[in-house]
Amino acid sequence: MSANAGPVVALAGGVGAARFLRGLVAAMPADELVVIGNTGDDKNFYGVHVSPDLDIVIYTLAGVVHPERGYGLAGDRFTLVDALARFGHETWFRLGDRDYATCLHRTLRLRAGAGLSEVTDEIRRRFGLELRILPMSEDPCPTLIELEGGRRSHFEDYLARDGAPEDVCGVDLSAAAAARPGPDVEETLRGARAILVCPSNPVVSIGPILAVPGVREAIAASAAPVVAVSPIVGGAPVKGPADRLLRAIGVEVSARGVARHYGTLLGGFVLDQRDAAQAPDVKALGIQTRVIDTIMSSADASARLARATLELAEALR
Ligand code: GDP
């Protein structure tokens, strides 16, 4: 496969990624797009395997995501978790009934011997999606957040149970760093015509994907331009705890800081017009820039951002 013929490959976390991917499928044929999804947030809740980021991407692209929350299904009910609460179970992880069905299906298929990659492919087809979604790994890769005082929490416990407190002192990606890449992940990256890093949390969404052995090597071995979109706008995350997590690993909370953090991986970087003054600093790293409004407040805004990102990638080829 020549560098020109391969797919566009997007490294993706959850909500920020899904909004960007919604724009990408409007800007290019979906069957030429492959998503490599973060599984560092995966966890067992109520006896089922939850893959938050994979499902956020699937539900968003299928147009069935809860519009305000950005995760879960629109109109879902919480009969199951509320009934469990009666028996004294902790039910802070608000998994809706139909969302539970997705996760139960995943669990039953995994138990029957299917791989996470195969099951993810089944689920995206059932939701009518044409783009492929590859889990970064089929091995358990829990991202652990290290807190002051020596406490360590799974990322979902840190975020959803504890409300993402500030006192983070480190992030442990050692499970991802010991995992095997998922089926087709390395081959797909090597054959890509462009590799896009979605505006996702660089530490806990993109970080785990890049930590999986072989992923960075496959990106380096591909002829594809690599372009990232900044998730930091005006010195702050649009949403979520990226600020405290970046600080915890010693990265400046800015578009420029994220570009530096990705470093030599990148050929191009898309940053928000509010951060235009930082473009020269990014260029000084040898990274080409594009400045545009990156707030994806509508489907049109997502599509404009996706087109600008694809154009920058095209210009770098
Ligand atoms: P999560 O796994 O659900 O937290 O989702 P991601 O890691 O994919 O996305 C979280 C990141 O997306 C946060 O750091 C946000 O700042 C960023 N983000 C969310 N919405 C937007 C947006 O409209 N524009 C940009 N540039 N970034 C966004």
C-alpha cells in the first residue's frame, strides 16, 4: 500500500476526539478513516466491561450520544443502577440501561473468546458506522492517577467518583507500556496516508496509546504526516482535567506546551486563534502550524476544524 492510498488514522480519546471525528467523517469518506482508541479508561463496573472512550466515539458518530454529557446514550434510563443502589452497591458510575446492554454484549462476547478488537468492530457495525475503530490494545491497560499522599486511583475512579481533584503528582501508564498493540494497529499506522492526533487529553487519552510498545515506532516508520489539534485553548482545557494532569507531568498548560510535549512526533499542529501568539514558538520546534477557531460547538464547526487539519496534513506530504 502506498503512502497515498492508505487510510487517515486518528488517535482518539473520548469526548474531544468524538467531536473532532464527527467533523472528519463530514470532510472525507468514512471508510477511509481508521480510529485508534484509548482503552486506558476501561474498567469493570457492575460485572460488565466498560470501554468509555470507544463507546463515546461510537455513540457520537452514530448520532445517539447524550448531547449535554457527551457520553452515554440520549434518552437512556438508569433503572439498573438505581435498583442496584437498593442493595447497597456504589452507583456513582452512572451507566444507563441501554449503555449497560452494549457493555454486557461486549462482556459476553469477550467471555465467549472474541477479542476486544473484534467486538468493537461488531458494535460499530451495529451502530451503522463505516469507519473502523481499533482498540489500542486488547490487554488490560488501566491508567492510574497518582495523588499526593501516595494514593493511586484508576482514572475513572479519579474522574467520575472523586471529581478530578487537583492534587495529582503523577500518571502511571505502566500497564499500557507493558501491553501488546491491538490487532492491525501497527500495520494501519505504518500504511497511513495521514496520522491525526485528536484534540484529546494528551496525558490520559493520547498518552496511553503512545505508551503501547510499537505504536511510536509504527508512526515513525510510516511516511504519513502527523498533525495534532490542540485540546488546550486560551491556556485551559475546553473541558475536563487536562490542566492538572499536564502540570503533574511537568508540561506547560498551553497549546505550545502540548506541541512541545508531542515534540518530534509532529509535523503539524493546529491551534486556536486565541493562541495565535504561540504559533511562532511551535514553528521554532520545526512544526508547521495552522491557526483557526478550534471550538467545536456545532457539527459545522467540527467539520471546519477537520478540513483545516486535513489540509495541513496534505500540505505536509
Ligand atoms: P475524554 O476521554 O472524554 O476526556 O475525552 P478526550 O480526551 O478525547 O477529550 C478531552 C479533551 O478534549 C479536553 O482536554 C478538552 O480540552 C478537549 N476538547 C473538548 N472539546 C473541545 C473543543 O471543542 N475544541 C478543542 N480544541 N478541544 C476540545
